[in-house]
Amino acid sequence: EAGVAQSPRYKIIEKRQSVAFWCNPISGHATLYWYQQILGQGPKLLIQFQNNGVVDDSQLPKDRFSAERLKGVDSTLKIQPAKLEDSAVYLCASSATPGLAGGDTQYFGPGTRLTVL
Amino acid sequence: GQNIDQPTEMTATEGAIVQINCTYQTSGFNGLFWYQQHAGEAPTFLSYNVLDGLEEKGRFSSFLSRSKGYSYLLLKELQMKDSASYLCAVEHTDKLIFGTGTRLQVFP
């Protein structure tokens, strides 16, 4: 079974530039998550999709971050304009069931390491 | 508020046993996950506890006490490849809330 795919793996940009990340979840997984992981910290949820609808985006800085999941499969996360504090790893994860029922786990992609100069 | 505490760093010797503790105070609780994360890689699932008690899976075991808001991950017969960060995460309202992780270094 193919895992969660993300691209690019690494990205370096200057502040105020824009950047986009792509995620392809495990086939058939209804729920997709984007996390931000700053060095030395645990992942922080940015946005959660169920199929192509947003379930939770309460921690997404909506003035600069946006995300979409067209057709309920692939997703893109965009930052515009980027700030220095956005330097982090952006992880995408997917799960088969919406509610993590019975311990259904989230499967993570390799992440995109963003450096903002 | 949501608060999940883990030690920042631990060290241990190859072949030894190490216990990584996690305490949590969250507004809700539907289960607790442990993930392993090697440097530069994605977190991978280790264990899940929803009921009090011990879950054993090979060299790894995880314990939960819901009344105490406490969990631990026990790693036996440590190997060099166990050097990684270990993340405790509480599930609440279909979301995972992660602790900051414990970086474990295993020495020969």
C-alpha cells in the first residue's frame, strides 16, 4: 500500500514570498490533516478535511495560510506571504475514518521542510 | 486549555529498558497515541490506549491511567535504532493534540 506522498521535500524562500505544498493521501482515506512542526516541538494541527469539506481550521492563520482539497483526494497548502516564523516542517497525514474510531491511526507523509530567510 | 507534558530528552544504554512518561490535562479524551519520529522523518504509529492498563507490542509497551491523566511508553532491549523522538498525543474531538516529544538517545 502506497503511503502519504508530499512534495516538495524541501523549500527555501525569502520572507514575503509565497509557497505551496502538495499532499496525496493514502487511497480511500476520507480524512486529511495538515500539521506544522516547528523544530523541537510536536506537530500542531493547522487544518482537517473530511472528503473535500473543512472540519477544523481553527488554528490556521487565515490571513496568510490557505488550503484546499479538491475532489476529496489531493490537497494543497499555501502560504502567502511567508514570514520568518513559518520556518517549519509541514506534515500531511490521512486516516481512513473521520473519528479515529477504535484507534484508527493517522498515517503521516515525509513532510516538507520550509526555510524562510 | 490543553496541556501535554513529556521530558525533553532522555539517554539510555543499548540493551537497557527506558520509560518515557507523558502527563496530560485536556478538555476531553478519546484515547492516547504514541508515535516514533526519527530525525528528518515522519512520525510513525507505535501504540494506542483508550482503556486503563498496559498494551504490549513486542519490545514496546504503553500504559494508561485515565484517572491520573498519565501514560508511559516502555522500551525494552534498547537498540541503537531506537534513538528517535517519541511523541505522546491525546485524541479529542477527532483531532490529535501532540506533546513536544521526548528525544531519546541510545548509546552503545
